[in-house]
Amino acid sequence: MTEPRTDEQALAASVVRGMLERDAFSRWLGIDVLAIAPGRCTARMTVRPEMVNGFGVAHGGVAYALADSALAFASNTNGRVTVAIENNIGYPTAVHPGNVLTAEAVEVSAANRVAFYAVTVRNEAGVTVADFRGTVYRTGQHHELRDPQS
Amino acid sequence: MTEPRTDEQALAASVVRGMLERDAFSRWLGIDVLAIAPGRCTARMTVRPEMVNGFGVAHGGVAYALADSALAFASNTNGRVTVAIENNIGYPTAVHPGNVLTAEAVEVSAANRVAFYAVTVRNEAGVTVADFRGTVYRTGQHHELRDPQS
Amino acid sequence: MTEPRTDEQALAASVVRGMLERDAFSRWLGIDVLAIAPGRCTARMTVRPEMVNGFGVAHGGVAYALADSALAFASNTNGRVTVAIENNIGYPTAVHPGNVLTAEAVEVSAANRVAFYAVTVRNEAGVTVADFRGTVYRTGQHHELRDPQS
Amino acid sequence: MTEPRTDEQALAASVVRGMLERDAFSRWLGIDVLAIAPGRCTARMTVRPEMVNGFGVAHGGVAYALADSALAFASNTNGRVTVAIENNIGYPTAVHPGNVLTAEAVEVSAANRVAFYAVTVRNEAGVTVADFRGTVYRTGQHHELRDPQS
């Protein structure tokens, strides 16, 4: 994760650090957060053999979960507790065990309560394997921050 | 799984049995297939503590994966190898560890190549926790069946 | 439109009557509201030759607009000003000029701020031509009602 | 529309010209095609007073229809008859009569039968008013071209 350079960046990094500590499912998936910035997240994971479906390719839930985690991290960077309400995902290319998937989540637009994100998941060859879009709801609650600079 | 009563039902059950054997991710999730019929599937799982996200509730990928598995089973029942191309999901209610989720997948409409499914995921109180819709592509390939009657 | 029988029903009918008066695009489309109830709307229109696309079949925006109008009416029936934030639509069957389309919008689930609706559009043979789902945001504003009992 | 420079460009322009001639609904909307290239389309329209909904803002079907037209043009540029099967749209910002909307459709990824497009609709201030994604099916039929160079 890049070092905080501004207050906004420090807040973003602190929020995501706190979320990651509790996020058992992202840990099982092996998700690494590569970069965090206000409204943005890049996350990576490697597909393991226990993640295949009945066709021997990666279960659709795997690329989805990576994208959904990247969405959760990106959309909470402003410190408001924010939850996904509606997501959609297209699957242009199959994913295989051993593939390294990188998700890039970017805020498309945001109002006070509702915001829209695009998340693109690519394999190690740079081919898009999932094209995901998330709509999130920003609650009135704020993340509790223990020490944003640490 | 209910016993086969007709050729279509026998085919449906045989296809899903074959898919389940290879579906390592559905096994990790603890998915049980309760009922299979042509174009339909009911599947159940219990949410475990290792399935939570950064807020301590079930990761959005969990209900999604259950719905996607139910979609895969329901949409392959006719013996054609069928894959999801675009799914969307709404999250009306949060899911907690210990919740028992039941997904019901139903074919909404089907043409030669493209078919549409609705999947509703409810918790043990009957409350809808995920409202999922899947669009699938039916390839020209057929499932290899070893012994459809067994 | 069925007669009001309760306060909720009277409110629903009054809100939709007010919306319809201003809804110039629904009027151009020729949309008739057949039934209104809390969280529900049935609306109908006939596809005209000026509604075709470059293939001579109904433009995808036509069935979408009918579904979106039914969603708007159904989701405002409780008197809160409510707007669509994310919709999705699947097109199982082509629509032709002369087809009579009926949309049924039903509330799937509702929380304080966000609610989910399913809208099914069928042709006069009862075949589903569009399977639509809408996510709406309920603002804090209320509809101004001139005379809910009239 | 820019002049054809290559065979692919000439094909794209010819296909869209043929589609536009028959597309009565796009004409009613006042859609102008500003640019066409293989897998891409830019289209523009001005929102008129008869396009409002019950809140006096542009009906959701208007930005949707503009995006769907841009999708149709972009996805048919390769000469195969291609139809939308599933679209989704998010509405970050309301649209008002008098607004000039520009839709940019871009191919995200394409396989033999199924392709994915992103369409962004912006107002004259460059603000995104609709974020649309389309999944299309490429049939085996080809567009009939009378004279691709004309």
C-alpha cells in the first residue's frame, strides 16, 4: 500500500487497514491490496484449485468476490460506512487455477447518499475477465479510526 | 435430491451430480443441493465465521456465490454446457454468520442460445437477502453422462 | 384504476394521478395505468410504428420506458418522492409494432432508503419480452397531495 | 460522421447509415450520430419538454434509449447483426429539458457470440448522467450492404 501523503490519503489507508483486519473472506481468497487512494482501490489474488466450479474453471463467485472487495475498500475510503446495494458483472473470459487476477475499482460518480463504481478484473496477461459495476449506499455512520497515521 | 421420475428429470439430476463432484468452491461454501428439476434448482448453505467481510457481516460474494451455483445447476439441467455471461444482484438485507441461506433458481425464459434466470436467496426467517438475475449462454457442447439412471 | 378502499390505497392512487398529469413521455408512449396498489403497478401500452429501431422491431428503449414508468408509479405509492438509481433489463423476446405490452411492477423488498422492484413486461400472448429490475432511492421529500380522496 | 478511411471503417459507417434510415425511434428522439468507428459510437441528442416524467425531469427511458441506440450502432459496426440481450444503467445525475446529452459507446470485450459494451452519457457540462453497460449477442446473419463506399 502506498504511503499516506495527505489527510485524505491517510484516512483512506487507515479505513482500509481496519476493514482488512476483520475481512476473513478476503483473507481466505488471498486478496492483497496493492494501492488505495480516495475513491480507488487496486487488489490482487491468485486463483487456487479449491476455487473451481463444476467445469474446472474458476467459480464465478471468485472474480465477483475480488471485485466486491475492491469496491468495498474503494467506496469506504472517505470514512463513511458504505455498503453495496446492487452489483452487476459480465464475464468475457474464463479464469483458470493459477491465474493472477487484479481488480481496479474507480469511483464513476458520487452524490451524498449513492455512488457508482466501475471495477475491472484482469488476468496476468491483461485480459479483462470480469467487468463489474457497483452501486453503493453511504450511511450516516463513520469508521472508527484508532490512529490514522500509524 | 428428489428421485428421477422422467427422462428429463433423470438428465437434470445426472448433470448436476457430475457438476457437484468437481465443484470445489461450492463444497468449500458447504452448498447442499436440495432439489433439482428441469430449469430449476434449490440450494442451501450455512454462513460460517470465515465468510465475513470488513464489517463483520457476510461478504457480498457469499450470497452471490450461492446464487451463482444455483444458477449454474439450474441452467445446465437440459444437458447443454451452459455458462453465465452477465449476472446482477441486489442486497436488501445483511447476512450474518450462522444464517442459513436458501437459493431458488428458476428459468424465466429461454431461447436457443440465451436464457434468463431469477434466483432469490432467503435467510432462515424467509427474508430475501439477495435478489439475483443471471443471463446464460448455451454452448453447442453436451455434458458427458456416465450413467444417467444411477 | 381501481377505486381507493383504504387510506394507503387512496394515497397510492392520488400520487400516481399527480405523476401521470406531468408525465409527458409516458403520454407520448400511450401508457395506461390499469391498476395501482401500495408497492404495485400494472401499466399497458401499444407499440406504434414510430417506436421501431434500425431492425424494424421495437427499440429496446420502448419496453424499458414502459417498465421504468411502472417502476416509478409503484415505488412512489407510499407518498415519498422516490427515484430510480440503477435498473437492469433482459430482453428474451423481440417486440413488434402492434404488440400490446403489459408491465407488472412489484416491490421485492424495501428498507428505509433503498427498495428493490421487479417489473415483468409481457406481450398480448403472455410471453415475457422484458425482465426488468429496479433499485430505487426514497428521498426525505413527500408528494404534495391536493385532495387524496377525490 | 467522419469519412471512411479503411475497409473496416467503411463497413462500420455503411452499417450504421442503413440502421439509422429505419430507426424511427432514434429519429423521434433527435439522435445525431457524431462518430462511428469499429466497436465505437458517439451519439448526441437534446432533451425536449415532451420527454419529461412525473417529476418534470427527463424520463429515465430517454437517457437509456440514447445509450441503447449508441450500443446498437457500435455493436453492429463489424457487419454482423447484433442484438442487446441484457443492459443495465445507473443514474448519477438528473437530466432536464434543454440538456444536450452525448453518449459514448465503447466495446469492452468481444468473443464470437457475446460482447460487452460500456456506454457513458454526459450532459453539456461533461457530467455523467447515465452509466450504462450492454451485453450483446452476435447472430450469424450479416447486414445487407448496398454500397459501402457511397
